[in-house]
Amino acid sequence: MIEKVTWWWYLVPIIPILAVGYAALINVLPSWALLVAVFAFFMWLFSLLFTVFRTVMQRFKANKEPRQ
């Protein structure tokens, strides 16, 4: 399993996702590109939330003292 998360890599994909969504909103790209951007945004968001949850749970488990 992954032991260390590089948080900066979560910033990289959101920039083109937002760019495609914006371009579709101002009619530079076809309207179906907005659907692709929305789908990609939610996939990115759930991936980020899952990673945050896993990281928090790992730290919580590491800080918790074993019961006797």
C-alpha cells in the first residue's frame, strides 16, 4: 500500500479539468466536453476525499495506544 502521499499531485489534474469545463461553458468546446469535465471533477474529488480519509485514519491508528 502507499505509505506517503504527494499532495501536490492532486493540484496537477484539476487545472486541465477546470480549463476544459470553462472552455465548454464559453462555447470554445462542444457542450459534451462539459459533461466530461464534470465527470472528471467528481472522480478527482472522490479520489482526494478517499486519500484524505485514509491518511487521517492511518495517523489516528498510529497515534492510538494499544489496549491492555
